[in-house]
Amino acid sequence: MRAIVVAGPGGPEQLHIEERPDPVAREGEIVVRVAGAGINRADLLQRQGLYPPPPGASDILGLEASGVVAGVGPGVESITVGDRAMLLVEGGGYAELVAVRAAQAVRVPDNIDLITAGGIPEVFITAHDALFTRGHLQDGETALIHGGGGGVGTAAIQLARQRGCRVLVTAGSAAKLERCLELGADAGINYRSEDFVARTRELTDGRGADVVLDIMGASYLEPNLQAVATDGRIVVIGMQGGTHADIDLGAMLRRRISLISTALRARPPAQKAAIVAAFAADVVPALADSRTRAVVDRVLPLEDAGEAHRLMEGGGVVGKIVLDASPRA
């Protein structure tokens, strides 16, 4: 099979096509012929040598994919050959075939094309887990979502609105903020020209956001503490702004603020199975009846993975870039 591999740590030019052995479905696994593979920021970090795959995972890039089930291993009864599936994987998505535990696969609703489905699992599962399982976001509360124009951000906006929450977002351009409003955000804050703490306080009558979904990490820790409400929760899912920061524990204690961090890739199989099951129960029905939708900025051929990384690093993408791994005519 064809697969995208990293020649060595560095820029997008390090990505190239390589022939790899076809994967075989082991106990509890399926093999899927890939149609679409979503691009995620974690892929960029892995390409740079900053985010190695967990032990036993494929070194091929890609944390999510979609396609048609081509093989089923022993002990799998939940899915069969020929089913359309979308997958949460630890690696291997940027390829023509990928093996995954069956518990990390979900059938693709009939109204969603297979390539688009490749951009759904990682961002929707991340957003669902961070907002509701980790952040305990409740109906009627306010969420502040940083990076609202990104893959996780566009998913989080829709999921929070589905739960009856008020949604505030930050983004770096008027165009991105407009897209966020179209997806259901109540208000947008341009972090390049506005103070998001002051605007969040203003938009919540001084109270702050109940849950802050943060992709920045260290550089946003202090302002997030100012923007979150008493008894609020800050859920960190990314570290684009660094990994180390001072923190005022006294302020956290006085206002009973919870600081939570979460990631998907290295979790044990039982946890991943539970997370995927929650996604299947809570989110897939909304995708199936179009109340919620994947936001795909563009689709590129598998061999253009390097260009996809350049575009994501450029910052102009809204939602997801998906690689088309379908056989070339």
C-alpha cells in the first residue's frame, strides 16, 4: 500500500510517499481501505519530531480516517466487511489501508460522504470529551472556545449549541469569526485586536465563562484564569503557546477554578473504547440528521500531504483539511 511517512524531523518537505506492507487485522481489529484521512495539528508536531507515536503504534502519520472495511479479525462482531466506517487511530491514517481496534470504529451515516467522514473523528471526539466529560459543560452555561475556526473549534461550537449552551469564540480574522457565527456561536472575539478577557467579561455581565476550551496552553493560562467564572473549568487540549507558566493557586482556590488537561492518543484501549462509544451515542445521531456537520476547508490527494501541512501552518484554514486516499484512476 501507499503511505505518507516522515523522512526526518523538519518541514513539510520531509513528507513523502512510500510503499509499506498491507496491515493485517489481528484479534479485535479491522482493516479499512481508506477514503479520507484528516489532517490534525498533532501530525505537524509528529513531523517535526515533537510528538512521537505511543509504543506499538504505526509511525505513519494520521490520527483519524474513514473508508470501507476490507478485513475483520477474530472476535469482531460489531462491524463487517463492506461497512462504511470512520476511525480514531493512534497512527497510520495517511495510507491506503489502516488497521484499528474495532471499538475505535463507528459506522458513517448515509448522508455523509466517505472522504468528508475522514475529518470527523479526531476533532468531534476531542471536543465532546473535553467539553462534556472533562469540562462538565451543562445546558445553559457559557463556553469560551479558543481557536473557533479550527477543526476542534468548529466541532465544539456545534456540540455546545446542541446542548443549549451559550458559545463565545476567539479567532484571528473577521472571516473566521463570521464562519463561527454561522455555525452557531453567539459572539466572536478577534484575539488580534481585542482583549478576550475584557470581552468575555463584558459578554457575560462580568461573570466569565463556565468552561474555557483552550488550545494555547502556557501563554493563555493567566488570561484564561481571568476570563473563567467562579466554579469554572479550564480544559487545555493544546500547547501552541508553550508548556510552562506560573500560576496563582490562591486565585484558583478562592474562586474554586478547575484546571484540566486532556489528550486522546496515548490513552489505554478501554478508555478509547468508552470515548468512541460516547461519541457514537451523543454525536453521530446529530451528524446523521444534519443538525451537526463536518466543516471541511478543502480536500487534497494523499500525495499532497506536504501541501496540506503548509496550508495548516499558514493559519488560513477553517475547519479541516482531508486527504483523499482513493485509488488514482
